Amino acid sequence: MPVVEVNKLSKSYGDLRAVAEISFNVEEGEIFGMLGPNGAGKSTTVEIMEGVRQADSGLVRVAGLDPQKDRNSLRQIIGIQLQSSSLFPKLNVDEHLKAYGSFYTHTRKLDDVVDLVGLTERRRGRAGELSGGQQQRLAIALALINDPQIVFLDEPTTGLDPQARRRLWEIITELRNGGTTVILTTHYMEEAEALCDRLIVMDHGSIIESGTPSSLINKHFSESAIGFSLKDGALIDADAIQSSQYVTEIRNVGSTIEVFAANVPGAISDVLGLAGGGKETIEDIHVRKASLEDVFLKLTGRTIRD
Amino acid sequence: MRALVGLFVALLYEFLRDKTAIFFTFVFPVLFTVIFGVLFTSFDKPTTFDVGIIDNDQSESSTAAIEALRLNPVLNVNETEAVMEMEALRSDDRAAVIEFMKGYETALRMNTKVTIRVFYEPRNQDARQIVIPAVTQSIDTADRMQTGSMPRIIVNPIATETVDLDPIDFFGPGIMAFSIMQIGVFGSINLVVRREKGILKRLGATTIGQATVLGSEVILRTFIASVQLVLQLAVLVFVFGLTILNVGPALALLLFGLLVFIGIGLVASSFAKTEEAVLPIVQSISLPMFLLSGVFFPIDIFPPVLQVISNALPLTFLSDAARQLLIEGPPRFDMWVNLTVLSAWLLVTWVVSIRLFKWE
């Protein structure tokens, strides 16, 4: 029984088609990811589900409610974190939670919420004086104050350093383990891969792919990526590598060359052969599994941050 | 209701922790009041006061009483024509005018009570606190010396109607109305800042509606304005000796005026996306009112062209109404005209701002 149903949803801003007839379901208790570059239509879709925006056409049901018609009852049972941190700079953590708590009939205990997001030490810290990661965790705490069934997180880790990002991933996973449905947007591939049970990939207002992260990768890449860089002054014949029977694709990623192959030992042996054994020419050779980033590149012909 | 209080408390903390805001809403207007108050007041307290005599009895008894007054070191007794003395009182050249009625002596001879009327300017604090007691004391002492114990003469102070206002009397209600305008109009900057930062959008994503957001803003502004008005009244009364009347109705009127100016501020805020954009709009609203709404000087001294502009500004009506209540100053417009114009501004600005309200 899906907790969110979206059917043929469309939304335009003037001439710009932000969302074009998309359909998907979110199951109860999962972390559902919406992956895509900026302007893909993720935020618009989320804000329509939240009842912040009105759809042009299509059907949206969240916990069985119409986000527009049943706006007030819906707001009681969903938690929202917006893309901008949108905090009162001079209010501290507790004061924020008390103010937002006063907007709901049912609220969680303040201590529990503060503990869950790891802000117990900073309860008296004013929002303006918190670090970026702490501000983001406060924004998530505000989304949890009404003990929601469904939490919407719009790019929760954008702009955070890797450590703060991992801290947030733990919190989100903990939420899901507690039975809350989490819907999150991101343009970080590794985030979608690490966090999401299922995801949709959006571009230009449409869903271009959907499934679990590993199923998406397996569907598009049975290969692994062999990455290496060349020593100063060394050259290698790319066409020769491409013509190897094991290599399906060759790419330049910055100073690194990536070779995709299903048979990793065969491909490495071919590459080393072409590079004269490799001792003088190749350094830092490594093998990795294909990632969502590779899937996105394959589907759209560009990287997600372009 | 709980949401309204919750949001108000949040806004209040935000305000109280903003040192710049505190300075400009509380300290600055009080300083402003003091500075202009000093400009409009003379502080050299006279040691003697001119009083006028109108002797309609011209008897031995009245002459004796006037002699007694002359002996009082505080009083400087003048005796000219009755009309001239009353005119002098009106132009502040006399602190009081003392009138002996015809039949004064006859009444004393018959041992019946007799009244001496003392006219004074109701706003003249010295007259009430020094001159009238001095007159009463002199007359009383003289009376007792004659009769032994039973006082026969009653001194009856009568406040006169006056036309001329002291500059500080005029300024007092004006600066209070002006502060109300500032708090109302400039408050909209905060709303724009909160919209710019996405705070309004986030609030709009909860269960609360526009009424709670605007309501909490109105409560906050009313609170700030109330504190401000009390501070200014205290300065005006205790530092500058302003005599104020009808304090309750006057404060109610000013807070009603606040709603009008909040409405104007809200309209301004709906036309601006950023703090940088709303500031010049708000300033261009407040500056003409500062100059042309009769806050500091009566509008009559302006050229007719400017008076036309004055008569279009809402602050003109609020300061006139405040003046009529607080110091019972001469009306520029009838009270009902003031209230009608202010109500019209209230209605129009609030309807427009509710229509144009945006969460983001």
C-alpha cells in the first residue's frame, strides 16, 4: 500500500515545463530518493506533495489526502525541510522547536527530537551561530517536531562538508529505522546510493529511470571502471585501448583515464601491454564498481553537476 | 491561538536580541524627543511670576488684599485694564489673573463667604504648582489676620481656554504620532527580510495561515509601540512638564493609528523582494510625513501648495487627532474627519496587503 501516489503530475512556470506528466509511488517506511541536477523538477514535485505549490494537472495523494483540499490535516502528519535553511537567526534551538511545536496539535518531546538530531549540546545556541551542518540538523528537527508519518527533505546535505553529510545520513537512516517514510531530493549520486531504498532519476521535468540504486547500476553497467593516470610526459594510444576486446568504453575524467570492462584482469593486462608494461608510464591504477554517476552520464550524456 | 502566541514569542525574542532594532525603536525616538524638546523649551525657571489684577470692587478691602499679594516675593503684581490683563494671560505674559468681584467688600462686611477668581493657563505648570498656591496663601493669611480664625475668602482657580500652544505642547503629541508611523511603516522591513530568508515560506509550510503571521506581527508592533509611547510620555511629562489630558483615549487612538501604518508598511513590503528594495520605499513614505504632517510645526505656516500635500498624508490626521485629545489643542479637522480618514486608510491598505501577501 503506497503512502504517496503521484499520477501524471504536471506543472509549468510560464513557458517553462518544470514537471511533465510524472508518475511514481512511495512505499511506507522507505527512504525514497529523487535524484537529478538543479532544475530537474525535484523541488517543484516535492512542494506539490507538501501542498506548498499547486499542480497544473495530475493526481497527488499523500497518506490518502489531497495536498490542496486537505492541506491542514496533511500538514499535521508531514514534516518539511525546505531547501533554504529558513531559520530565525536570533532564536536558539529550543526556542525554534517550541515555536514550531505551537503550530501542531500533536508534538514529540523536545528532548527526544534534540537528541535524535544530535543537538543536545547546542540547545541554547542561536541559529545564526550554528555551523552549516547544525543549522541543517535543526531544520530537520523542526520537520520532526510534530512526529510526522512522512518527512520531506529537500537537498538536506547541499553545501555541507563530508563529515556533516555523513552525520546527516545517519540521522536519516535512523528515522527510517524508526518507521518514518522519508522522501528526499539530492543531486549527490553517492548520497542517493548510500541512503535510498528506491529512487527516481529526474531530468528536465521527467523521470528517466527508477528502481533501487543497485538495480539501476546493474541494469546499465555490468562493467567495472579501471582508473589510472599517466606519468608526466608519458603517452598512451587511446584508440588501441578502445580496440581491446575487453574494453567497452574509455573516458577522460580530469587527469584520470577510466576504462570500462566486464573482464577486469583482461582489460588491465591489455592496458599495461599497450603502455609498455606500465612501470615508466602508468601510476595509481585502481578499480571501482560503476556508480549512479556513471548511470546518469550514460542516460543524459553529461554529469549531474554540469 | 496557541500558534499565534508561539509565533509572537518567537518574533519578540528576535526583536529583543537585535541591538540595532532596540536602538532605533526605543532609544533613538526618546533621544529625538529630548533633543527637540530642549529646542522647544526654555529651561530658565523664573523666580517671580507676573500676575494681573482685575479689581472690580475698588474698595478698601480689595486694595488691602492686593497689598497682601504685593508683599508675596513670588508674585509680581500688575494692574492695568481688565481686557489687557486677560490678553496678557493669553500670550503668556501673566502666569495668572486675579479678579476681585464687585461687592467684595460688602460681602466681607456682612461676614459672608466671598470668592476670588484666579484665571490661569491650564498647560502652565508653574501657574498650577507655584502661583495659585502663593495667591491662596497670601489671601488666606490676610483674611485670618482680620477675622482671627474663620476664613471667609475662597480662592477659586479657573482654567482659561487658550488659543496659542507652546512649541513643546504642539510637539509632544506630534512626535508620538510620528513614532507610531515609524514603528508601523518600518516594521514591514522585517517581513521582507523574513520572506527573503525563506522563513515565511517555511512558516507557510506548517499548519498556520496568513492570519497568524500577520496577527503575530501586529501584536509585536503593538507591544513595541506601547512601550515607546509610555517612554515618550514619561519624557514629555517629567522632563518637559507637559500637561497631558485624556491619556487613555489618546493612547487608544495612537494604537489605532498604528494599525493604519502597519497596513501601509505591508503594502510597501509586497512591492519589494529584498531588504535593499524595501528600505527606499519605506523612507520615501516616511520622509514627507516627517516634514509635512504637522509633527513639529503647525501646517498653517506652510505655503498652500504644501498644505494640499499635508492634507493627503495620514499622519496629518493622526497627529491632529492626538493633539486634540492629549493637550486639547485647537483642531485642524473635526475629530470625526480625522477618524474617518484614518479608517479609510486602514481599510484600503489592509485589503490591498492581504490580497498581495506572498509567502515567498
